[in-house]
Amino acid sequence: MTNQTMVVSECTSGINVVAMTVAMANSSLFSPVAAALPKPSFGGGGGYIAISRNNSIKNIDINNGERVKRVHAWVETMRASSPSRKSSLSQTDDHKTWMIQHPSALGKFEEIIEASKGKQIVVFLDYDGTLSPIVEDPEKAFMTSEMREAVRDVAKYFPTAIVSGRCRAKVHNFVKLSELFYAGSHGMDIKGPANSNHGILFQPPKEFVLMMNNVYKILLEKTKLIPGAKVENNKFCLSVHFRRVDENLWVDLAETVKSVLKEYPKLRLTQGRKVLEIRPTIKWDKGKALEFLLQSLGYENSENVLPIYLGDDRTDEDAFKVLRKRGQGLGILVSKFPKETAASYSLEEPLQVMHFLQRLVEWKRSSAT
């Protein structure tokens, strides 16, 4: 074990932080010095040496053309992430075939229970789109009281974790249950249940909090001219929501975000459901968080555990892939439309997620009597 200095703070735009030392099992989780990474070029002739005026103009034209291609590629993924759109897969593949490959977790509930025999179930839950519906205003993504009760009951019988792109403090405020593990910022900020011996389990170095605060302030200013754009500070990552942005302005938004990030090679841009995610270039994602939590619970190399992960976003695919690779555990995609996924099962919406959790509790209660 090695000691890594980490930061503990709430998800605000302030830069006051409190440092603490957390025992880290693997100090190689972080990428090599980011200065060694090539700095992306976005226009302005960056990366070119002008030998003559004609060559300089030609290189700038090529550079601008590549930039336009990259931005338009991002816009296409932004369109594909829209929850109101059917993916290209749903238009070309037979829905019945997809359902055969990814059957309903409710319809195959007995099959799932059979796979859990003699094993400890550990439940992992995304928040937005899984426990709460996707809404226009991300600040109003409230879960129902019935869903909260279902999650509370699940946590009585199975170790349960919320793994979200949201700031840990913010998602905790939505869920309002202290008996859970919370992994915020796409699993980069992990804390155990209250009144447990887990405490703060994992956080990136504090330099990323300061960096995110700086980028947050810049993006707040630069996106003011794009109606509907919303920048959310999730402590160790930023979310640029475009749910309310006119599709004709998506190119402008993508260009704005990418132009800011070109000055920050330690940060990377990823895609979610109607959101652009800005994250540190560290070797960490929801899949790594899942593995870390299993290790923290003592199930790192155990064959007597069945992780069940439920999520709706492409960032949840990292967790689904980990379960596939382990050959142990079940991924459940929450989606109304067929799409490429490493999950084994599917559910259509948060209401079905609630019913699945309720059935888990009912099964556990009946088997205990």
C-alpha cells in the first residue's frame, strides 16, 4: 500500500480544499505526466511550420478542414446520445433479435436468481436515467419516494452503491440515503456508508479540483452566448448539458468546449446522454470504480460474489465491460431503444428498475424465512 495525498471538499466552484492522506492500493492508477501528451490543435495553423506563403495557406486550410471534421464527428455523437432518438441500430436491426440478446431482467428474473445461488449479490446503480428519469433541467432530476424506498430496502440485504457522473455530494442529496456507497464524478470520488469504517475510499489529486474550477469559470463565461447550455461542476469532472440547446447550435457548443480544453492537456472530453463530460486523463472510470468497490468489500478475487450493475449511459458501458471480462456479474442496460451494449440484460425505464429492485428484496425476504 502507498499513501496518496487526496482532497476532500464539496462540489462547489470554490477552490478551498482540505487535504488528507488516503491509503491507495495502486499508485499507478494515474496517467503519466500529462505534459508528455501531445497537445491537440484546433485551427490557427498550430503544429505547422510555414515554408512559404502558399504552403502556409495550404496547411492552414488542411488544419481547419480536420478541425471541422472532428467537430462534426462530435456533433453526430451528440445527436446519437439524444434519448428521444432511436439509434441507427434500432433502425437496421430487428428489435426482437436485440431482445433475445439482451432479454428483460424482469422476464428473466428467475434465471438471475439461479445465477446468484451461493453468492453475495452486490448492487451498483447509476442515477440519472436509472433511478430518476432524464429531465430537461438536471437540477430537477428527482427520484420518487417509492424508488427511494426500494433502494433503501435493497441496501438492507445487499451492499449497494450509487455510481454517477454527478458530484458525490449532489447525488447524495438526491438519493438521501446514508447507508449506501457513493461513487461520484464517474467513480472518481468514492465514500462508504455513514457509521462504517470505510470513509473516503478514493479521490484524485487536488490539482484536478483546482483545474476543474478554472475550466468551469471559463466555460460559464464562454457558453453565455449559447442559449440553453448549462455547465455543471461535479468536483472532479464537469458536465456541459445541451438538453435545452437548439440543435443548430450544437456545432458552436462543441467548438467552444474543445477550444477551451486545448489549453488543458490533462483533461479529456467524453460523451454522455445529451451532455459533454470533461474528465481528468487518469486511468479511471465506472468500471474501475466497480472493481475498487468490490476490492474494498473483500470480493476482489472471490468467486462467491455476483455484482449486478444497472445503468443507462454510455459511461456505464465501462462497468458492463468489466463484468463481461470477469465472466462474473450481470450488466443491465436501462433503455427503451436497442443499442450497442456489453450488458447482458435490459430494462426500459426507471419504473422497471424499481420493480426489479423490489423483486430482489421480495426474493431475499422469502428465502430467509
